[in-house]
Amino acid sequence: MAKKFVCSTTEPIVHTKAGKLRGFILDGTYTFHGIKYADAKRFQMPAPVEPWEGVKDALSYGYVCPMLSQEVPLGEIMVPHRYWPKDENCQYLNVWTQTISPDAKKPVMVWLHGGGFAAGSSIEQIAYDGENMSKYGDVVVVSINHRLNILGYMDLSPFGEKYANSANVGSADMVAALRWVHDNIANFGGDPENVTLFGQSGGGMKVWSLMQTPSAEGLFHKGIIQSGLLDGFLNSPKTDGTHIVNAMLKELGFAEGEVGKLETVPYDLMASAYNKVCPEIARQGLYVGGNPVPNDFYLGDPRVVGFTEHAKTIPVLIGTVFGEFAFGPGVPHKYDLFDDEIKPMIVEKYGESSEELINLFKAAYPNKNLTDLLALDSMFRSPTKDFIEKKAIHEEAPIFSFMFAFEFPYDDGKPAWHCSEIPFVFHNTDKVPICNVPDFSDKLEDQIFQAWIHFAKSGNPNHQGLPEWPACKPGDEATMIFDENSEVKNNYDNKLIALHLKAAPKFKFGEETVLH
Amino acid sequence: MAKKFVCSTTEPIVHTKAGKLRGFILDGTYTFHGIKYADAKRFQMPAPVEPWEGVKDALSYGYVCPMLSQEVPLGEIMVPHRYWPKDENCQYLNVWTQTISPDAKKPVMVWLHGGGFAAGSSIEQIAYDGENMSKYGDVVVVSINHRLNILGYMDLSPFGEKYANSANVGSADMVAALRWVHDNIANFGGDPENVTLFGQSGGGMKVWSLMQTPSAEGLFHKGIIQSGLLDGFLNSPKTDGTHIVNAMLKELGFAEGEVGKLETVPYDLMASAYNKVCPEIARQGLYVGGNPVPNDFYLGDPRVVGFTEHAKTIPVLIGTVFGEFAFGPGVPHKYDLFDDEIKPMIVEKYGESSEELINLFKAAYPNKNLTDLLALDSMFRSPTKDFIEKKAIHEEAPIFSFMFAFEFPYDDGKPAWHCSEIPFVFHNTDKVPICNVPDFSDKLEDQIFQAWIHFAKSGNPNHQGLPEWPACKPGDEATMIFDENSEVKNNYDNKLIALHLKAAPKFKFGEETVLH
């Protein structure tokens, strides 16, 4: 059935600090695509956009930050993508809202995309579309692009004061976007005093790293971290870009110290030089950029350096999914094997810990097929548990834990993989074929979606569609396990995860591994 | 509501000549994305893919042919896009069907995308998705990628026999795709003896140029040409690539005649060299490639060289849209001006013909606002009328004419632009916000969609939702005007278009103009 569409010369028009913007209205949802929130020269801090006269259209998504290598169209059934034209002039955001009344003060949810800090975009996944979340949750949804990889995270500070924060300008873009939200979102019907960051994978890391970023203080009030913890990320020892930058200069045929030339060399050449020299510098254990590193702007992993006073006040909803990246040659496709067929595979993968792991797994997941033990993640789950424990100590704000353990109707039953919860979070399972499971997925979507919305509204994810879900206490992790029958369990997988982390073959992230 | 999704280790699996493929089923629609239908070396004719053992997944769209320049994300409200990773290894097609029974013999509709012969892809527009068309029309929908621009259309024949058809290998890819359809579509529930080509803009040109391509004979049986005629396209005098290729070689630093190096030079370098040397060669009126040119493979524009015997037997549905590219600085946004405000604008645009044009316009479109005359197309409509006249002479098969004249709810009322009918054709107005007009767009979608489906089934677009729609006769063009109230008129705009073509400022297609 046709809906009502409006995009006239007079509406919908919203005043921002820099000028007027026109979006469109579809069936009551006001939509603005590709709002430029900042401008920046390469390696420099972002600045507010120049004011303009008249009305600018916000009807096309903005450029996406260039990547280090071209995407490969694979695995679309698991994670359907939407690729986009790329340019380093990429400081764009999108807004979906049900009202543009400045008095409405609806909760604001700002999506930080995954792809580590090297890839992805605000629209990279079909499931990132904000229309349904705004409509069914009555919230203002914002999603942002920002600088990535060597454009966003390459320390040139040894080469001049103007590059002081080049190691973290990608995150500075995010702060600029949050500043834009703070200054303008009221005119889009949002409450600048109730802003929730949510993100998955690299996007989850962005949430907690912004909790450790003093300039972001006051610009957001709650955080949702989905599959956003990995050990050894974002807390490299303080270092500088001397080696990697000089290696890039040499590769490009520039003289040592001619760093100014990096400001104008075509991105593709710079990326290609970086890709060539990076592995050797990384092998030496030296800084290679591409991720935030602690400095005055970003203070470091709170599990290592402690939570900032601001971070302590942030209510957090945090969790992972059952399988994450734990698939591979060792995991059979067919999930109707008998135990005696599975056990040899388990022994092959986990060695002498197998028997104990099997017992722990059956206790933690009594309704799962034993085959699923072969696809269990601990790489994300273990540091997430560590984060929960350390955050729960601070009683200023609650922390809620979840596990997404749904099995998808793929390859005769496949446990949840990295990114697979995102369509449920955005109420977008209608856009992602593999999420369709009659009798189960609609209910699960409602449970998850409403938890995220309730958390954004009040800092508490509890709602009438779920069993009671307490916040975690030190030593007592109450985890909402989202599945066909969602339930809360306390400390249900502590031993399982600790042993699994030791026994499972180490997953290697290569230089070019992209976290989606 | 959740639908039923199936993608197991046992279904849906279809046997093709080269091997088994697995797709997925959503709510009864069998879907196969990214089927490789051919392989080719650069500048060479395509060859069938190597057979394989086991089952290959067809779950991700395949690579798209690289473009000559990066796309710019603009105008998304009018034509929403889906960009995609690019590689010249791009011979992929997609299939949507309601059954995989070899006895089903459903009509097959093969979509040829627009973008001239230089850009675009089978999934470039959101509206190209084939699920709804297959589901609501009970047809098998196929869409294809093929080589474009200098990869698909660059004559190297003066440099060696191995390049004999390099001027048209992009079209040879399409023939290979049609051969794949002929050989395999029965196993996807399709009837290889009832294949309809349909395409818009460059895709429309592909339809009629394949009617003039002997090797495509017998591989398709009907053609739908949407906004697919422009004067001066695809009928350059026979010529060869000596000048342009030598200019590219020189620009790349290769010696004259070192054409073998073009086979392996990275595409980006070759495209960049081409973009640099092309304008000067074009200025001299010499061949620059990028489009099919007549040779033994493709015989030329039927309006110039005559219809082939095969082409004469092809029933055709053909038409254009009201405005096409006829927008610009001269066209005001506001459509509620009084006649005395509009007339000076009309005089400014059309000069001394204005008074007569106004009278002809009011007679042809009595319900349209006079402002729309400023946005009327004749650049596509005029050669389309010429095509109809010349095809109608051949009584072997009928030709039906349409005009899409719907006004969209944009900028206070905007006449149909190039590409704007596509969501209606594919039954995809639900995916394109601007197509939503309560009380009108659903009915119009049904009228257009069913006309295309009926034409694919029987060669006749008539159905009970439309007034009677006769085929055209020589000197008698019966045109179905699709609008809020669709109706047939005979020879309704002959004088209007003839005069408009003379009076309207010439639209310039630059070398880099992309026809979407």
C-alpha cells in the first residue's frame, strides 16, 4: 500500500546552526540523509561546516571513507551490504525521526558502525537503516560516517604540531558529530540531554573509547556495546608514527621528513604504500596506525587504565553473540550429527580439555546441540566479561549483560555469527532474509528491539516482553540470553569461557582483517 | 511478519550445465545471486565457465564492471542506488523464480541495466530487485552484469586477430548470458522458448542492439525498450581503434603497437589514460570506443540499416517518460505559477515557437500544468516515434507504444524523469519512497506491472486493469499514456514533439555523461 511521501519546497525543513536542511517524510518518518557535520583537511582536526544561505537538500547518503583495500562481495546471505562511493571528505550523518518539534525531546540513539577503525560506513549493512527503529521505537536515530584507517588514525605528531592529534582524528570526527547532535538535534525532535551511543564490533569499541575521551564528555549519556571487546586492541603502548610514516615516504619516493607531501598525495597511492610497508613494521612490534592509541585525546582501555569519572556515570548495555568469528574448517555444516560423531571433532579442536568443555557446555547451554561447542566464541566473550566485572564495581551507573544465542536457519542450523544480531536491534529483520524464522524471529526481534529502546529511554532495558533482567554486580553477572526462549542466567558460563579461551586455537587477525 | 527462509545443505539446489548451485528461498521465491555465466580475458570473447564438482553458493551478488570514473552520490531521492565492489571479472547474473520444476516453463524476463554502455550494473538501482516481479508476476526474472566502457567496447582489431571483436565484447557477454539462460533456465522453472528482454536507457539500447545481433538469434523472443533511443548512438560509421588505442599507449608510456601491454596494465591506469586522451580524439570526430559499433557481430541501428529478419519477428513494447533529462536551470521548482508567470519562461526557452508549442502542449496534455512544458522531453521521444514507425511496417510482430507521464510528489510536483518508471515496472514502489502517492501509485503500479507481465507472457500488454491498447500501425501510433488516469491516444503528440525537438535547446552529452 502506498504511504504518504512529502518532499516539497516548504517541508520538511529543519534549521541547524549552519543553515536550513530539507529531508523527506515517508509515512510519518522524517528522514535526512547525508548531513555534513564537519569539514577537515587530511590529518587535521575537524572543524564545523561553513554556514550557508537558503535550503540544502539532505536526500542522498554522503561519501564513505576510502578503505585500505577493495571490499569483496562474499557472505551476503549472512550480512547483506550496501557499498557506496568513497571520498575522504566523509563527515556525514543521517537522521530518522518521528517529529521535528523542538519540544518533543525524544531519546536520541547514535549508531557507530563496525569494521574496526579501518572499514565500514553508516550504511554499509542493509540492517543499519534507521527508519524502523525510529518508527517503532519513537526515537531519533542518527548514524555517522567518519575518517578511518590511515586517514583517521595515523600519528604524524613527530613531524609537526599541526599533526598533534592525527593519531586520533577519526575519533575526533565522531566527537564533532556528537557535538553536532548536541547543538542541533532538538530541532529534529531529539533530546540533547538523552543521547545513547550504540555500536557493534569496531562500533562497540568506538562506544567505550568515547567513554574514555574527555572532549566527548556531556555529549552522550548511555552506551550499548555489541561484540565490542577484544584483548590487545586500542591500548597499544604510547608510541609515535616515525617509523611507519618514514617507511611510507620512502615507498612513495619522497625524502625523509617530507611529510607535507602526504597531505596531497592521492589516497590510493598512499594506501598502497602503506599496505606494502605495514607488515614489516608490524612484525617489529612498532606502531602502524589504523586504530586509536592513547594520548591526551583518548585515555586508553578502561580495563587497563581505569574508567574516567565520566565513563563511570554511563549506564551500559553490553554483550556478544554465541559464535562471532568462531567458524572455520573445524566446524561441520551439518548439525544433526550424533554425539559420537561430534566428539572426535571436539577432541581435535580442543585437545585434552574436551571432556571438561563438553560438561561445562552442556551445563551452560542445555538445549544446544553439542556441535555448537565447535562454534563457540570466547575471544569476544572473555574480555566482555572482564569489562562487565570492572565496570560493575562503579555503582554510579548500572551495566546490563546479554548473549545473543539464536540459531539461524542456514546450513541446517547455524549459531549466531558476528553481526547477526544487528537486524534484530534495528527492527530490520524484514530486510534480511536469513532472519526469518516463523514463530520465533518476530518475538525475538520485539524482545531485543524493545530492550534497546527502553535502555535508550531510561537506562534500563527491562520491558514487559522479557523476564526480569537485573543489572550486574561485582562477581554476579546476570546475563539475558536471547534465544528462542530468552532467559536470564547468573554467571552461567564463567568456567566454560575461561577454559575455552585457553583450549581454543587462537584466531589470528591479520593486518587486513576487517571487523564487521 | 516473519516469512519462511530456506537455505540448507540440501535445498534449494539447481543443476546447471557447469555444476550445481545453491540459492535461498524466501517466502516461496527462489533466489540465486551472482551466478557466473562466462569467463573472459580482457578484450577477448567470453567462454563458458569451467565445470565444477559439488555445490557452489549463489548467495552474493557478483562483481560489477569497473567504471571510467567514480560515482557521485547525488539525486538518491529520485533514483536510489546500490553500489557494489568492482572487478572486470564481472560476468554474473541473478535469478528470481517461484519454482525450480523443469516442467514449469514460466516466462523469462531478462533485465538489461542502464548506464549507457559505460556504467551501471544489474543491482545499481534499488528498483532493479527482481523478487517482487517474480512473486507477483509468476515469472522468472534474470538480471545480468557484463563488461562496459573500454573493457567491453574498445576496438583493438587493427592490432591482431585475437582482438577481432573487442569492439563489442561487452555485448558478446550479454549474448553469453542469454546462451546461459537458454541452456539452463528450464531448471529454474523458466521457458527457454519464451524469453523477454527488457531494459531502460542504455538497457533499452541493449535490447534493440541485440535484435540486430545474429548470434543472439533464437535466444530471446520479445523486447521491451524503455527510454532506449537517442539519435546518433550506436551507429557510428565503421571505423577502427587505431587512433584511440595508440593515444592510450603513448599516454601510458608504452611504444606504438605495444597493445599486448594493455591486456595486463591495471584497469585504473588504463581508464585514467583513456579519460585523458579521449576528448581530443573525440573532437576530431574519430572513434573513441565505449559503445557498440557496427561490425559482423552487431549490424547497426535498425532505423538506419533496416531491421534484421530476426528483429522483424520480435514483438516490442516501447516508450519513454514525460521529462527524461529535460530539467535544468530553465525549469522552476514551483508548479503553482499562473500562466502569465510561466509564459515568459517558456518564451525564454523556446523563442518564437512558444505560442504554437503552448497550443500543441495543451492539446496533447490537457490536464497538465503549463509549467510542465518546460520539462518536456523530445530527445528520447522523437527517435522512439521514428523506431515505432519503422518497426510497425513489419507486420511479422506487433509494436506497442507507451508514455509514462506520472507527476511525482517532489518539489511541489515534478514530471517523470529518466528512470522514474522503473520501480513501477518491477513492482518495487515499496522500496522507493518518492513513488508513494496514496490513491494513485498502487493502481498505476498494477497497470504498468501487469502490462509488462502480460507482454512477457503473450506478446500483448493488454489486461483488464487498462483501457484497450492497440498495437501501432504505420502512420497510427496508439500510445498508452500512463498517468493518474491512464488512457490511449493516437498520434497525440506528433506535431508537439516535432516542433519541440527543433525549438528546445540542445542537450549536450559530454564524454562523461552517464545514461542511467
